[in-house]
Amino acid sequence: MKTILVTGGAGFIGSHLTEALLENGFKVIILDNFHSYYPPIIKRKNIEEIHLTMNNRKIPLSNFLLTEGDIREESVLESLFNTQNIYMVIHLAAMAGVRKSIENPLLYFDVNVQGTLRLLEKCRKKSIKKFIFASSSSVYGNNNKIPFSEKDSVDKPISPYAASKKSGELLCYNYHHLYDMSIACLRFFTVYGPRQRPDLAIHKFSHSIINDIKIPFYGDGSSSRDYTYISDIIQGILGAVHWIENDEIKKYDIFNLGGDKSISLKSMVETIENTLNKKADLQLLPLQPGDMKITSADISHSQKQLGYMPTIPFQEGIRKFITWKLNSLKIKEQDYK
Ligand SMILES: NC(=O)c1ccc[n+]([C@@H]2O[C@H](COP(=O)([O-])OP(=O)(O)OC[C@H]3O[C@@H](n4cnc5c(N)ncnc54)[C@H](O)[C@@H]3O)[C@@H](O)[C@H]2O)c1
């Protein structure tokens, strides 16, 4: 059985990915430090859900290992890489979030760049040749050309977060070049769905509408995002796993994983309002520094190489997200009774 190390596996995307890898017959090791960027209890719940899925699918407990620790800590990596026969690393652990990176750029570079370098170094030392890196659409900055293609220049990041992700891609290329590693860098475009991070707009807005909280609404509503439903992202990551496994040639490439179209902020709020059948209370504010005006993915390269094809339209994805959100609120209420 092949073992995949998923860093950041207790988080939003990582917990879904772990379930999918287990279902696809891999052994999965999660390395996560349960960072308090958002409440760690949410990540504990994600781990519980992984166990539940394993139970339902009758996946043996021995196929899953949770290691609590920091990707920057040598002793943690040393004991993990020395004791486990790791076949591939899928590196999702990061400080995410554009605005917070402007407040604390040193931390973002420490985790996202130094942390990535430490993992690549461990792979080199242990001759692990397969690596997937979670990059981001934010590397495109205020790209004028729509949709964004992997061939576009990404030399003008507009936030420390974006610069850290671009740096991660550069390190990945370097390790591919020097040490014959096969590496896929995946540029995720705003991912949403059940377990979405509470700091991301769709989650924040839904939470505020449900709880009658005023919503800070930045700009005139025309800024737009290419939203990607979580199950589509997971299909894309699995596509990258197969792409790396497919042949023995060592390769490096970058892939956009986006949805099917760009949705304006205004229309995103309206879709949530319609789904909840309740109006938002908006507090109009100017656009924030570091925020991109638009993201839009050209996915033709991923389609061709990874067989990537997003299938969940935005309205359906929002419906699924809201159903999950309302259910998890119900569960919380029951917990307190
Ligand atoms: N969610 C999105 O829309 C999106 C978009 C583009 C890129 N990404 C990237 O995808 C990856 C996963 O994002 P997510 O939304 O699931 O975020 P998340 O915050 O839910 O998951 C990241 C996980 O990494 C862990 N982590 C942070 N620092 C760590 C460290 N030093 N050592 C070990 N673990 C650490 C956190 O505890 C968390 O569980 C990140 O690299 C993020 O930058 C996400």
C-alpha cells in the first residue's frame, strides 16, 4: 500500500483530500499543527469526520495516521520521514489568507517558504521523488489578461501571501531540476463547500446573514472570483496524483484548478440571500489593499493533462454549502443542550 503524506490535512481542503485518498486505497499520514489562524476545534471536527468516513467505508484504522506537529520543526520531520515509507508528499500546510499576510509577512514567509523548503529537503534526503504543492490563483496579482493562463507572467504579486506561493513554486522547480523530482504545482481558485475556512467570504457572509450580523462589503460589488467547489478541487488533485504516477519521466508543471466562470461579489451575495431566503445587511467599504479585482482560470491545460473538469455550478455549490452550514449549526445547538 502506498503512503501519502498530506501536510495541512486537518484543514478544509486537506481533510476532504484525506478522505478521497483513503477511499482510493492509499495510506494517509496527516502532518498538521492545528494552527489557531481559525479555531483549531474546527480542525479536530474535520479529523472526527475523517474517522467517520473511514468507519462508514470500512477502511482499516491502520491506513490513517495523524501527526500533530509543525512542518518547520526538524525533529518532527526527522521522526516522520525516518519511520514511515513515504511515497508522495501533498503539501497543503500553509498560512492562508491574503489580508492577514499583510499584517504578518514574516510568519507567512517562514511557514510558506521555509516550511516548503524544509519538506523538499527532506524529500531529497530520503529520495522521495513525488511532490504536489498547493499554490494559489493569487500569484496572478492584477493580471490584465482574462482568463489567467499558466503561461502568463506572475512576477507582480500584490500581497506577501501571493509572493510566498510564487516562491514555493520556484523552489519546487529548483528541486525538480536539481534532483529529478516530479512535481505538480496546483493553483487553486477560491475553494468553497462544506468545512470551508470560516475566514473566507462565502462562509463569513452566510454566517453573518444567518446571525443578523452586518457584513463588511468591500468595493462596489463588481470585483469577481472564480469559485471552485471542493469536490472539483479534489478531482483535480487526484488528477495530479495520477499525472505524477503515470510514467517514469521526471516532470514539473503548473496547473490552474478553477471553476467554470467568474462570479461578481454582488451576485455571490445575492445567491446566498436567495438560498437562505434572507437579506444581507451590508456595510459598504473601500476595496482592501492586496485584494485582486478579478480571478478567472483558463483550465484548458489542466483539462488536457489532468482530465480536470469542474462539474458543480455555483448555485448548486452554494446550496450544498448552506445545507452543510445549517446542519452544523443544528449539531452545535444539540451539543449545548
Ligand atoms: N481555500 C482556498 O480557497 C485556497 C485557495 C488557494 C490556495 N489555497 C491553499 O491550499 C492549501 C489549503 O488551504 P485551506 O483552505 O484548506 O486552508 P486551511 O487553513 O484550512 O488548511 C491549512 C492547514 O495547514 C495547517 N498548518 C498551518 N501552518 C502549519 C505548519 N507550520 N505546520 C503544519 N501545519 C500547518 C493548518 O493548521 C491547517 O489545518 C493552503 O496551502 C492554501 O494556501 C487555498
